[in-house]
Amino acid sequence: GLALGVLLAPMSGSVGASVAMLTRTVHPRMAASGYPEDRNVALVCVASTLGVVIPPSLVLILLGDAMMRAHTEAANAAGLVGRIVNTQDVFHAALVLAAILLASCVAIVAMQGVREKPRSTPQAPSRRETITACIATALIVALLGAVAIGRMYAVEAAATGGMALIAYGLATRTLDRVVLGAALRETIAITGSLFALLVAATLFTLVQRAFGTDRWLAAALAHLPGGPYATLAVALAGLAACALVLDAFEMIFVVVPLIAPALIARLPDAPWVAVLTLLILQASFLVPPFGYAVLMARGRLRSTLGTSDLALALAPFVAAQALVLGLVIAFPAMLWRDMAAASATPAAPKSDEALGRMLEEQLDAQPAQK
């Protein structure tokens, strides 16, 4: 189940899409094997959020673009010196935490499996199914790796995967007119939903900026007492609260552009800030009863599992995420990052009042530039 989450979650792009796939693949097979329902649903929830932190998911691509804009605004306002962060910097910074988090999840599942064996053994796949699965896995890993190291764009990898699926369908005669029509209709519906979400989120962000919300947040974060780490704590708490009711796309389009510039202005390590944002998003998606992954999984499965039982099943995974978050906060140097991007520092120390004033001036100048 975790392996499928690693492969499918970065491909699907969103937590909701990952839940939809994993409820059709992982949950029925584990249920047939006799695994407890609480562990089954918890595994679906956890696996569906792996795409938030494992490159090169769409969440990371969009967050990298949002962080690049936020870093540019912060650099202009605070006079930061150094290269502006890009998507590849976010990919590289996320690799270490993704490896640690995935290893923690594997250890948790392994310990649970030792304590309680499945009550029945599922039917082994045929030789043809095994060969097909191995070829598909190798292709997916190759495409995801090519995107992660910058050899291919995500669109190119997706097109390659689509052409491989079409070739396989034609070769095995499983892709007929009915199947192709259904796939195209579903693709158009999903694409339309994503574009509608993008338009709505962009409009909402523009309304927020029109009412001066971004300037108010910039000034509030710049004048917080307690130094940069107090600003970090408040910003992460705000992100966690918003992520309880918003998907990753809404967070990136609506919330991150409002908070990230002021946060990076006080903590200039943009890759580190991006990694902390990812961890907060993933942890919030797994907190019952309002976590986005929890709501989506229970809605798709129509499960009667109680909230307290699901919370107990998710507790070890949330604790592992909290541990990784603490490690990243305590040891920023543990992340893999380009030194040129990591060396962005203020050209000269600025007071909180001067920093808040410069941020407000930078935000006021954006409409005129457009």
C-alpha cells in the first residue's frame, strides 16, 4: 500500500485524486486479506498524502513556483542577496525529509504487521500480471526520476506515460472505443474542475489583495515580538489551521502567497520554509475529524469507522510527521539544497518596523507594475 502511494500519489497530483485511486486498489485487497478496518483506512489516508512531500508531484511543482514568487517579493522588500529559489531547489530540499518520513511509515507498518498477521492470504498474481506490474513500475520510476533530477518537464513525463498506456492498450486490445470515450470524458471533467478551481482561487486571492489582506499580514508578521522563530511558529500554525479545511491546491493558490513573502523576509532560507510548509500541509491532512485526507477517504469508502478508532490508527503516523518536523526545524542543514539558493541573506540588518514598511511598499507597487 505504501509502495503504491509512493508511485501513484506524485502522479495524481492531489490528495483527493490519490484517495480515489487508493480506495480502488489498496483498500479492497487489504480488506480481502482480513486487515482491520481502522488500519486499512489509516493506510489509505497516509499513502494518499505522500505525494505532498515526494518529488516530483504537482503539489511540489506548484509550491516551487509559489515560493519563487514569494522569494522574489521578499528579496525586493528586504534586500536579500543570493539566487532566487526555483522548483528544483524545492525538489532537492524535500528529498531528505521524504526519505525519513517514508522510512518511518514503513517501520510503523512493519511493526504493526508483526503484532497482527492477516487472517487470510490473498490470491497471488499470475506471471503475466507480475511482468506487467514490473514493467509499469520501472516506467513510472524512470519518469518520476527524470522529472525529479530535471531531465524532463512534468508535462513531458505525463505525455510519455500517456503514450505508453495507449500503446499497451492497443497491443493488448483492452483499449476499445468505449473505454477510450469514457477515459476522455473523465479527463475533460477532471481538467475542467482543476481549471475552475484555479480560476476561483486566483479570484479569491485578488479579492484578498484588493482589501489589503496581504499588506495587513505582512505588517502583522513583521511586527510580531519574539524574533523570526516566533513569526515562523505563528505562520506554521496559520497554515495548519487552514489546511484542515483546504486542499493543497487551495493552500498554494490562496494562503501561501499571502504568508510566504513576509515569512521569507524574516527567515531568508526559502527551501527550508518550503519544506516546513509541506510537512505542515501533510500533517494537517491526517488530523481527524476535519483532515482533508480523512474526510475524502471516509467519504469514498462510506466507512462507519469511528473517529476515535481512526485517530488511534493515525496517531503513530502523525507522531512520525511531528518528529520529522522537529528535526527539520532544529537542523536546517540536514536538507539537501543548492548552496547558491541557500545563501540568500539580508544585505544589511533591518528593524521590524523597516521590514514591515518595505514589504507594504513592495505589495503596493505590484498593481502599478501589472
